[in-house]
Amino acid sequence: MKYVVVRYGGYYWSNAGDVGIRCVGASPQISECVISYIGGDGIYCQSGATPIVRHCWIYDNTGYGLRNVDASVTVDATNNWWGDPSGPYHEDLNPDGKGNPVSDNVAFSPWLRTPPTGPAIDTVPPTITSGPSVPEISDTYAVIRWTTDEVSSSMVQYGTTMAYGLVAVGPEGTEHSVMLEGLAPSTTYHFRVGSRDAGGNVVWSEDFTFTTLAFPRLVGDFDGDGDVDFDDFFLFVAHFGTSSDQPNFDPTFDITDDGKVNFEDFFAFVVHFGQSRQAKVAALRPSLSVEVKEGDLGPVVEVKTREAEGFGLVLRYNPEAYEFLRAEVSSELPILVKDEPGRLAFGCVGDGAKLVFFRKDELGGAMEVSKAVVVDASYGVLDAGVRRSLIVPEFALGKVHPNPFNSSAVVEYVLPKAGQVRLVVYDLLGQEVRVLVDGIQSAGRYRVVWDGRDEFGRAVASGVYLVRMEASPFQKIRKVTLVR
């Protein structure tokens, strides 16, 4: 095991609790890995397991950094970084160690006094470059935004105290937008934002606050619970017939403001009976949804709105994978279409549209809504709070081209997530001819050129060759013919 990050949780196993890596009677080599923030032991060994642990970052685990419960064997865990120059804590062998503790039957000396260096492990958390800000606040929802210097997740912890207690999440990216819904009117909320990158590194902001707006009480909502119902009716009946010259007169029930609670007020109450504040809020706030369906020629992006006069969005895509063809709308009014390679800006008046794309190759790729707005009844433009990936690419190995080839051939592939990738050319006897890729790569689309030579730079003979891609759990082989 090499270049692996194990963080935040781990594997729950019996009495061992949360475990990052569990070794049972096995002897793997674990090198240049990050094992941290596990709710129990970082590495747990039993039944004669004797892994060799080298040049790893093992720190900030709740339990042991490494625990060996089999006294008949000793686990070799020398030359690792335990989170502190003083090394791992052991009651007898290193009582002054301030790093993650180790159990008995673990050889940990010498240890590294500085973290190991290496390009494969990311231990630096994202940086919040702007925000957080609260650009939109209503009586029941708020939008939180911030930016980071690298692609990372979007998390907001919030609540009426600094203990928070509630969590909302949004899509990954560098521009983060999370909507908090179901808030109480006229209430101050505490919140902080967090972002976690692909390496598991997390950054949290300091505490911030915002206060929701007050929502005007509905006519007839005498008890203020947000609904005009029978509870309000019985209150009204109790005050019916009173007037301003009486001591028990309450102007709250004088809906028509004429100094009397009479039939005019009753009929005004009946008109509003059954109304709900939540229903009114939902009706007042327009919304937008986006989904992708597979069409005859490629993906079709369907946009639908509710309680909106119109909408606009910016859609980013891979121009090598897709070509925008047309927009289908129900309205005959003018529409805005600005299509640049990899970026489509679209806007129209109406309740929806279909954006039709042509799939240019089998590898496909991701599409992302980078901005979306809706137009309300007063023709104000509001952020729709939609920023997300529409198509999550799967592992894919494209056809080698040109095929046959004479001097060089191109191999393209797609990774939906970061991980170890191995791309190798074999002959028909299964012998390795050329290693094109062997290492960790981030998610994305890649192109590699094979020049028809082996590992020693020698031109190989004409014939059929196999290009094999391995990126756990994905495996695929493509044939290619070389003609000299």
C-alpha cells in the first residue's frame, strides 16, 4: 500500500472500534501513507500480522497510532512521522513522546523528526480566499458563500448558538454556495463554513452570525403560528362584538380598522382562512431545477422553474466531449444564447428549456452549472443556489487512434476521481512492452501518446498490441495495430 490517505472515520470492527487499517495475519508494506483523524486506532494488527510501515504520516488518531495485539510478533514501524519530533508516546520506551501513542510489540525507533517529503501526499488544507458572506437573507432561508484556492467540498455548520447542531452541504468547487432552509424569522444564527479537499484536509472558518428577517403576520393569524386556522377562529369569536369604547377591546381582531369587531371583520377573516405562511413563502420564492437525460445525439439538459418569470444559467462542459446544438423552449420570446467552446450562457423568459448537446466521443465528461439565476414576479434577479456537476464521468478507456498507426498513436482515458493509474502496452504473449502511465492522477480526462517504442527506446515490430488500463476497480484493454 502506497500513497493512500486514510482519514476521518475508518473501518469499524468489533471491539477494536474505528480502525483506519486493519491487518489480520497479513504482512503488507505500508509506505508514504497518511493515517490520521481516525476515531480509534490508525493501524490495528492481530493474528500474527507483521506489516512493514515506512515513511508514513501517523498522527491525531483518537486511539493508538499503531496497535499490535499479538505479543508473539513485533511490527516494524520505524522511520515514520508520529505528529511530533519527540516521537510516538509509549509508557515505557518513550514516555516523553508527544506524538500518537503506540502499543507494545511495535518497533518504532528510530522515528522521523520531521514529516517525510513526497509529491504524492497532500497534507495542506484548502485556504478560504474570500468570505464567508451572506448575500441573501429572508425570514426562512439564507445563502452562504465563500471561495477556496482549490476544489473542495462545501459544508456549513449552523444553529442559534455556537454549538451549532445543524449541517448543510453543497457541491464541490472553488466557489461555494450553500442554502440554509427552514430557519425561524427574526432569529440570530451562528455559523461557520468548512471545505475538505481530495486529500482529506479540512479548513474551518471562524464563527459568524446573521439574523433572519421578520415575516409580516398573515391577516387572521391571531396566534402567530403561521397558519390561519380554527385556533384563530375561536380567538376571533371570543372578541366578536367588541368595540373601541369597551375595556376588553383588542385592535388585533379589528381587521377593517373601524373600531369594531363585527361582520366586516368576520368576512375579511374568512377570505384568509386556510392560508399558511410556509405556503406563501414557497409561492413567493421562485426556484430552478436542472437534470440531464440521454437524448438521441447526446445529453439533454432539462431546466425547469417554479414561480419564476424566467431564468438564466452558465453551463461549463468539455468541448472535446460535447458540442452544443440547440435550445428548445416553449416561449416565442427572444432567448439569449452565447456559446463559447466549453461555456454556454443561456437565458430566456418562461418556465423551462431543453439544451441539446451532441456527444463527440465515447469518453464523455462532466458538465457543471457554474451559475444560475431566476426572475421573480417583480422581475428581480435572484440567485437560484444551483451550482453542481450534472454528469459524473465514469472510468473510461477510449479507442486508440489512429488504428492502425505507423509512427504514433493516442490513448485517451477518463478518471472520475483521483487515484493510482497504470497504463501499459503489452504484446500478444502478455509481455510488458511499454509503461505509459504509472502513478497517482487527479480526476479528469487524459491523453497519452505511444511512439511505438519499448521501455529502452527501441522501435517495436509491426503487429497487434494490447493497451491495458488499471485504475481500481476499473480494468479495460484496447487493441491497436502497428504497421511499419
